[in-house]
Amino acid sequence: MTLQKKLQINIVMSNYTQRSSSYSSNYDYIFLDNLANSSFSNYFRSDLKNLKIKTSNNNECNVLYIPAYGSQGAAILVRVPVGIISQTTKLLLDVYDTGTTFSSTLSTGGEVLMFDANSDTYSNFFMNYSGLSSNNDSTDGGHFLRARFVPNIDGTSPTTLISTFASGASLGNGRVTIARFKRIGGCVDINDNATYHGSTIGSYMMQLDGSLTTYGEDIKSTSFIWAGTDKDYLMFNGAETVVMASSFDAYSSGSDGEGNYKQYHMHGRVGTGTSNTSDYLEGFQRNNPTKIYQNNYAEVEIAPSWFATTDFEDYNYVDLKWLLVFPSPLFAANGIPQVTVTNRTRTGIRLYKGSHEYTKAYRGSTLMWNANDDDMDDTGLHIPDKIINKNWDWVF
């Protein structure tokens, strides 16, 4: 096991909103799905398992390695202490030789919830209905879960895929839902805060291919409930990863005859990934006047839908590979993080006396500090704090 490269992950958040006191967790979670597209990818294993991520003060972060699948690349879910997160968060990336394999140190269950069709029995994670089946997967030799649209007029059983393991997390902690599909297309809805027989307020994505309905309209669009705009084409078609985020940041609370309520600033996003190159729809509602009496998120619903009959058997289904749900107040509230991988920023102590900056400093005959004369960039030699001389100005 040889450390071969020290890099840096730069995470810049658009529409940055400071995390409020209503969020309770000491950690945040960031989903990194475009590391393999960086200019340093030749140093990475295809599964990214030779990478370790640390905070800027050199503490190792717990991570969950997400495998690649078909056209969808490998990813890492990283748990980050909230104290180091800002609009321009930096994480340290240690790259070991490609023969090294690390295992995930972040376990699922508790805050991080996951269904994996390769290893999990779907009846432990979803409401059972006649449209579900587990099928062998030719892509990786595992399995996938097929959810087919099944009409049920009298409402005695579900007609869509509804989870049973995701409810209970606090609205104030935000929610990120990531679903990787072997196949998603046609007409499908996804709601990250759903209940059987009705829905609560959350992020809701609707995709409609009008040519597949009895109306036969030439419409292919994707809409998002908070965005106020549609995409005039289908965003999700084939093997895709759907990322959905909801943020509820309470700005007011009270009670009335219906019980205790809160009013929230809300943000939502649905897209094909978390990087700045992903396709997405996004919306914000500031000072939303709706009184919300619920305190926790409900379930995740994935609904192949909009078929008046069952004639479209080639279209009215989705094939789910895995479903990941975790809290991330900053990610949920701030939308698209722009993630880049660069060489590690090197910092050191620079010496001043008066207004003059010294490019070199010696301790006896030992060169302790050396800066480039042109741009004063640190070349890597640092003066230890213990030899600070009170006759100099020490600037970090």
C-alpha cells in the first residue's frame, strides 16, 4: 500500500445558505459522483476504492463506496463534520496505488439508509404489491427490482413502488434521495415524501411521454413541483441515476386548532447527478406561508404511471438497482455543488519585517522557508511554530 498522490477536493455550493440552528446532526453528507471524470482519474481505481478522504485538519472521513453500474460511474458518499463546511469546502484526497482496496467505513442503517437489489430482499424495504418482481441482472450478474404499473381502481393495494424504511427523519435535517436505475423511461413520478393514499409536501418529479398514453400527444417533458418550469424533453431514459433533494428550513412556528405547525423556506432539486454538469430542475420557496403540521419525512415513492390501460407493457415499468437516502441540510438547501479535484493547496508561514516579504529563511545553514520569487507560492519548506522569533511578523 503506497501513497502515490495527495490531492484536494474543492466543493463550491451555489445559492449558499448558512446551516441554521434547526438542524440537529453533527455531520453532513456529500455525494461525490464525478471524481472519476477529473484530470487525475488515471490514478484512481475504477471503483475508487484506493481513495481516502480527510478533512482539512487531516482527520479521516467515513465513506461509503458506491459501485459503478453500466454507464453510471462509481461514487463516494462522505460524512463530513459540519464545522468544516462552508461555501467553498475543501477536503483532502489521499490516492494510494491501484492495487490497494479499501472497504467502506460508513455503515448503512440509522442516518444513511440503502436498498441494494444485489443483496437485499425487497419485501424488507417496500410495500408489497403485484407489480414487483426481482430479476436477474445481465449487467453485473446480480439482481434488479422491477416495479410495474398495475391499475387498482378500488384502492385496496398499492399501484406504485413505495418504501417502508425511509420515514421518520426530521424535516429540519433535509433529505437527499438517490436512485440508480437499470432502466427508467416513459412516464414516471418520483416523490421523496409520500404516503400510501395521498402525499405530503416534499420534492416531486413528474416525467411524461405523451405518446405512450391514450391521448397520444407529442409531448415529452419533465417537471418539478417547486421549479415553475418544465424540461421539454425526457431527462431520464435508460440507465440513469436520479438525485432528488428537499430542504425545510423553519423560519416560523406556532399552533392552532389543528396542532403545532412550522413554516419553512423550502428548496428542491431533481437531476441526473450532483455535479455542475448534471441536468436538473431546481426551485426555491422563501417564506412559504403553508402551515406544515408534520415533523418527519414520509416514504419514497417511485411510480411508473400515466397509463390508462395496461397495453404498454414495454414501457410501464422501472428497474431499480439501488436506493440511497441520507440527511444533508447543506446539500439539500444549496443545490448543485460544483466539485473539482486539484493538486493540494500548499500553505506555510511567510516572513515579513516591516513591509518587506522575505522569500527565503534560514535556521543556521538549514533552509526553512523557500518561496518562488515570481509569485511567492510555497515550495513546501515550512518554519516550525516553535522557532517563532518575536522580532519578526509571522503571517499564515
